Amino acid sequence: MDEKNVVQVGGSIEKSLQGQYSIDVPSVLKEAWQLTLRARISINVGLLFTLVIGIVLSSLISSTMGGIEEVYKDQQAMTLLQIAVTMILSPFLVGVEMMGIFHAVGIKTNSKLIFSFLKRGSWVAVCALLTSIFIALGMQLYILPGIYLTVALSLALPLVVEKKLSPIKAIMISVQATRFQWFKLFTIYTLLMVALFLSLLPLVILAETQLSIVGVMFFLFAITFLAPLFYNVKGILYREIFGMQIRAVDAKPLPVNDSFSA
């Protein structure tokens, strides 16, 4: 890549490790919402593909263990199933995460992006497994360490594909860099969780009534905004903390729009 045509957008690993970045909670959420209004279909379609792949894989793997009902009865089998699905789906989910990052730097995306990082799939799978193990261990240690690691490791997977780091290196850098603004990151993720909880309220309240379908429809509608919002938020955070190098093809910023391509 010609260095003269490369533009560094946002932060960098070097600066992030020194705490030289700033996160403004209202600004991040506002920008993410604007991105979501303009570009949410590609993320939703990508997540739908990933969900279908996950369901198929779960069925196939559980069938080799005696069926899904038997798996649910056996905690060890259930754990093995979760590990297998996590490792297999993570290369697809990191594609969704990259959609959010691309949106944050003004690059259009489409749902095919979930297949774009399979070459790094083994590294992504290992990183996803390690982060899951660390978070699970942290949750067993009075929960608080698990909550800390959930936030601190939230940007590790994109580092594996975008910066081409090893899983261990990505985990270490994610933890080291996020510690400077951890409470702001925690605040952002907490607000997103509150929004998800509020979207579930009608479903819970109307569950035992004839209007239960209304609660279901409201939740499904809300999630088509909340899911892209979550990944666009992560994209903005990644941009501000670690940055991204892009090729300068025009003096004007690229518009972020949805693509229906699958």
C-alpha cells in the first residue's frame, strides 16, 4: 500500500497504550445512532446469516451427542457445545464487528463482509475462546473481575483481523488500552443493556395476555436498531482508541449507506 495514499483515522495502538485518547459518552452514542439510522441493514442481515449458521451448527453438533435434549441434561456436553459454537461462529461475528468499524470511518459495507475474515478464522476462534475463558473465570471470582474483563476485552477480536495481531497480543493490548477509559466504556455498554432491557419489557408484561404478539413484534422491531447500534458503538470506540489506516481515494468523505447485497 502506497504510504502517501494512506490516512490514519482515529487513534493508534501506540497512543492508546499511553492513554492518549478520549471517549465522550454522549458523542459516541449520538454518532452511533446516526450511523444506525443510515446503515443498519447490512449488520442485521449479517447477524441473521450468523444466527442461521449457529442454529444449523448447534443442531449438527448436538445430534452427534445424542440430541439437543440430552445435551441440555449434561452440563459437560452443554459446555462443549457452547465452546464449539463460539469458536466456529466467531470468524463470522468479527465480520459484523468490522462492519461497525467501517461505518465509523465512513466506508460502506454489505452482509458479505461476514465471510471476509475467514483466513484469520483460526486466530479469531482462539482469541474468542480465550476471552470467553477469562471472562468466565472472572465471573466466578465474585463477578466484578468478570465484568471488568467483559469491558476490557470487548475490542480484542477486531485487533486480530484489522491489526493482524496474535490472540494473546490482542488480548493484552485490549486490556492495557481500555484501562484508561474503562468507566466510560462501562457506562456506554450499560446504557445499551438498559435499552435492551426496556425493549424486553412489553414482551414480559404482555406475555400472559392476548397481546403477547404485540410484545414480540415490538422487541423484534427494537432489536433491528439496537443490534446495529451496539456494533456501530463498538466501531466508534475502536476508531477512537486504536484507529484504522485507510486508502485515501477522494478528498471528500465517503458516505455510509446500507447495501442489500448478500
